[in-house]
Amino acid sequence: MTSWYNACDKAAAIIRESIPVHYRSRTFPGIIGDIKVLSSKKALSLISRKKGLGKQYAWLYLTQGIDQGRGYQACAVEALDSVLGTHREEIIHGRILDTGCAVGVTAGILSLDHIVGFDLFPDLLKAARLTDSFTGTENLYTAADMTHDWPFDCVFDTVVCGMVCHHLKNQKDVVTFFRNANRVLRPGGSLVVTLPAGSVAFAGQMENIIDGLAEFGFQANRKYSGLVLSVDDPRSLFWMFLVVARKVSDTAGRTFISPEFGFPDYRTPVTREQKGEKARLTSTTSRKIKHERFELVDSDMLCKRYGEKTFIFSELSTKNIEE
């Protein structure tokens, strides 16, 4: 893992030299904010038209999204590794497809080799290949859009999607994603999805996602699906949501999708003062805390512990400290 983090730093230094000066002031949240309000076609067009913006995005991903494990995207994969524990290789196994792979963060942190990854943005894929060139890893990365038919056959044992699914606000895109995941997975294959804080508002919404997977031929593993929390520093709480499922059948020709299934357009409520304080604290390229211990609140316990309370920092950190 450390060697991959060091490779990210080397790749970032090389990419930085080729970024036009007028794009170097663009921030990680700013670029992500521009992208997430657009369709995939328009988002790709934006990055393609503004030469150099994609490089800045890749550099920011490596320096702030990864940041030697302190970045949110890196922390999410370390949390996944931690809560799956000794069962990780049973769940994430065989031939692996990483959807929305970005700079290859899942493969890098989990020390996976010969996986297939795809992402919408070519500059992120170039960064992934550059990083792999320093570690000697041989992964295959290709550009593709997860809201359209994926360019793969039924050859995979695991489909991983880290911190991307929540951008699928259109139900048609949600259906396309899960149908594609089912189609490319062999019978009994694993689906592993992580969702960031703010993508699920309360426990009932998590239940809607887990229950809705059955319509796509998946059976959720409730033991490994739920809320993941850091437990090493309550002052800087990390949390995300995890869904682990197994393919038990092909997707039916016509799938009934409840209007409640999907990823709601929700953000953790904060005041103007809290938002300003957060911006000041995260304005540097590195964070002070690297989380190393995590807890999984499984889907059955989730409703018992939190009920219909909104997932916000004060509620989660208080519960975490008490227990």
C-alpha cells in the first residue's frame, strides 16, 4: 500500500508540470461540483473542451483524494479493506471489474493486479497507468460510460464501484448500472458498492437500496452491508455506506423499480458557518488525520441503532463515542 501511495506522489509531480497555469487554481470540490450536475456526455465534453482541466482533476485526485491515505477516496478503500477483514478475498475475488476506477485507487490500495477498470475521464486513466508504471502492476484501464452498455461480456467474478453510484440520480441510469453489473458477472459473482457520507439520509433509504437489488438478480449480504464508521478519532469522523451482494439470477426482461429505489439527491445539512469552517480546514492539500480503525454497523443493526434519524456528524459521532 505504501509503495502505491508513493507512486501516486511521483505521478502527481509529473502531471503537475503539464497543467496550464490558469487551471492550477481549480479545486477538487469545485471540479467535482461542476461534473456532478451534468450528464455524463456533457461532463466529458466539459473536460475535453477545456484542455488542461482533466490534468488538474487527475492531479487533485492523486494529491487530495489519495493524499497518502488521508484523502476521502483513499480512506474509503482502506475502510472497505478493514471491515471485510479476512473475508475480503472471498468477496473481492477472481477476475475483477472496477467501475468508475478513477486513478486506480481500489486496485492500488487493495494490491490487486490484472484487474480491468473503466472511467469516463481519460486523464484519470492516464494517471492510473502512470502510477502502475511505478509499481510494476499490470492492470487494464479503458474509457467507458457507466450510464450506457458496458463494453464487456460475462467474464467477471467481481464488480466493484467505489464512490460513484450516488451520482446516478436518473432512474434510467440506475437501472442501466445494475443491469450491466448483472450481465457482466458470472453466476455467484460479487457486487461491491461504496457510497459517501450524505448519499443516504437515513436507515430506511439504505433498506430501499438493499431490498431493490433483488429486482436485478442480486441477493444482498446483510452482514457486510450497512454503515461504515471510523472509530479512532471522533473529532474527525469518517463515514460511508457499503453494499455487498451476490448474483443469484439473471436480470428479468422487465424490472419493476420502486420510485424509492436509487440514490437521493441529499447532502448532510450544515450551517453557513460550518461550511465556511470546513472550507478553511480543507484548503490545504493534506489532512492531519489518517484513519486506521473502522466499524461496520450492518444493515440489521442500522435501523435498530439509528431508526429514522438523519445521518449527520453530531448524531453519528455521539453514538460512536457512547458505544
